[in-house]
Amino acid sequence: MSIEQRSAGIARIPIGARIVVRTSLGPDPLDGRERYRDFVGHVTGHDDATLHLLRDESANGRRPAQLVDIRISDIVRFKPVPERLF
């Protein structure tokens, strides 16, 4: 998927939607396999180059919620996820 296609897809995501975003970290230096990082949270905004996300706190409470800016060029995949029910 090209950056333009990703950007167009992200532009259709409503502010406040809860999504999971998978980003590429590049190949592992030891075995050459691709590495990824996932972010789950609510969209707070986006522009042509960046997705702004309020990342959910971890389920066990070890990581607080945080605002993250994700470069669209690093995004491999994204999809909606349901809200947590506590």
C-alpha cells in the first residue's frame, strides 16, 4: 500500500475512533526478519504525514495512557477495535 493510499484511508477515520495501528521498525539486525510495534488507542487527529493517537493505558496499569504521533510512512496496517469493557 502506498503512502497516498494509507493517507487517504486514515483521512476517513473519524476522530475518537478506537483503532490498532501496526508500524514497521525495520529488519532485525540478527535474523533479518521484519519487526513491528502495535499501538491501540483513540484517534485525536491526523494530517498528511502524521496520525495522532491517544494510546490506551496497559491492561495491567504499568504503562499510562499517552499521546503518540505516528508517521504515516511507518504504518503497515490499521483497523478498528472495540472499546474495552471494564
